Amino acid sequence: MLEGAHVLITGGAGFIGTALTARLAEHNHIRVLDILRRNALSKAGLDHHPNVELVVGDVRDMTAVRRAVTGCDYVVHMASIAGVDTVLKNPVMTMEISLEGTMNVLRAANDCSGIKRVIDFSTSEVFGTYAFRVREADVTSLGAVGEARWTYAVSKLATEHLAHNYFKQFSLPTVSIRPFNIYGPGQVGEGAVHAFVVRALQGEKIQIHNEGDQIRSWCYIDDIVDAIILALEREEAVGESFNIGNPRSTVTIYQLAQLILRLSESKSAIEFIDWDFPDVELRIPDVKKAEELLGFRAQIELEPGLLDTIDWYRRKLNGEA
């Protein structure tokens, strides 16, 4: 585990960034650069932690990025637009934040001496509509040009190439992580688990696109935090991309909704709604590379992970969390 390090997390007020901050803050100085569009950090009470420095700023602002990177040993670059609905409404901003933001972070890190690791967050969406046991070296296949659904994936794939090339050309120690459907306590914004759990606990209808036969592998938040820390620590990670997920926790969206209803003891109805936009029909990762090079293997299975998540949301809705 890192100790005494200065870590910059861009987008660190989001769900995963907040969980990573919570894990590292006791023994490290954490600087968070975020515009606070979503702010899980303050909800977790971490914005006032003595080892957490919150800088409100945009990764598209090179001056702000250079200031944030200065003095840091490690950079975890998570800042991006998240959620399909938000991407569909803001395709230009989605691409600008990914492309300009990542270029700024890489340039600033490359200009600083002593940077030990730069982790660039990519996405499992780079594998396109059908992704069964996909490996990091598999050919990526994205949707048609002009289809807003794929702007996020296209920009993330470009920044992943850029991060690798900074390693190849300048020896900047970069790593790319492709997260597969992360869920858990503290999640903010969009996401099936978040939406289903909140609706189930409030007795509202759970809405499912089309037949709910889309297949996903779900990875608990603690597991991806473990993977990020391993990628920060292990020399074997440098210059590589890693799928981070839990293929054992694979269900259809309809099965996920049923499971959440059962575990939460909810009487909510399931409502099927038409969804005419492109979607990811199948997404299951091959994680052998992360096991071999990082020593990472997801530990939390779906049911106990959902139970913890449901318990957190129940306490939050009751004003206890």
C-alpha cells in the first residue's frame, strides 16, 4: 500500500475517485481536481479530511492541470463525462473533456520530474456492442460515425493510444484501465444498479430497456480500488492496458433487476420501455492479464456486493448515511 505519496486524482469527486481517496487518504496526500458536477467526495465527508486537498477546476484548462500535477508523485486521470444519457445529450463536451483533458494531463505529467505513474481511465465501451471474454489485445470495434452513443468510447480509445505513446516516445510511466460496470455504496449519477436499488427501496417502477436481455458483468467498487492501487505500485503495469471487472458476476439486466428486488424485499414492478438507441448487448471481460501482471482478482461476488449496496442506499434514504 502506498504511504507518504502525493497523489492527484482528476475527477476525484466522482464515485470511483471518492472510493480511491477514502482508501489512500490516511497515509498519503490526495489532491482532487474536479468541477464538482457530481460530488460524492463531500457526501462522504472527505472534502474536509486533513490529507485531502480539493481543487475546483476543469481538465480542459491547461493552467489548472499544470498546477494540480505540480508536486505529485502519482496521477490517476478519471475526469470525464459519465452515463449514457449524459453522453447522448452532450456529445461534443464528452469528447472535449476526454481528448483535451487527457492531452493536458499527459503533457503536464511529462513536463514534471519525478512522476512515478500516470493511470489513464479508459472504458470497456471501446469493445463496442458485443464483447465476450474480450482481452486487452483484441481488436476494438465501435459504432458508426455520427452516432452520439459512441462518442465516449471513441474519445477514450484515442486517449488510451495517446497514453501508450507517451510511454513509448517519452518513457512516461503510463497505464490504462478499462473498468467493466462498477457498482457499490456511494455511487452517484447514472447506472443500472444505482437506479434499480433506489427505485426498489422507494417502491417505484423499475424501468428496463426493451426486453432487458443485455448482458453485463458487475464489479464491486472495492475491487476496482484494489486494482488501481496495484497498477500504481506494480512495475509490471507500466505501458499496459488492463481489463478490470468480475466475469463471475454476469447477469442480464432483467436478472439484475429481479435480484435487486429479491434482496431488497421490494414489491416494485418491472416496466419494459422501448429504447431505440444503440446499446451494448454483451460485455464480459477476460481478466487474465490483470491476474498475471497485477495479481488482481475480484473478490466480491454479486449478491453480497448488492446487499452491501442496498444497505447503504437504505441508510442514505433514511438520512443515516
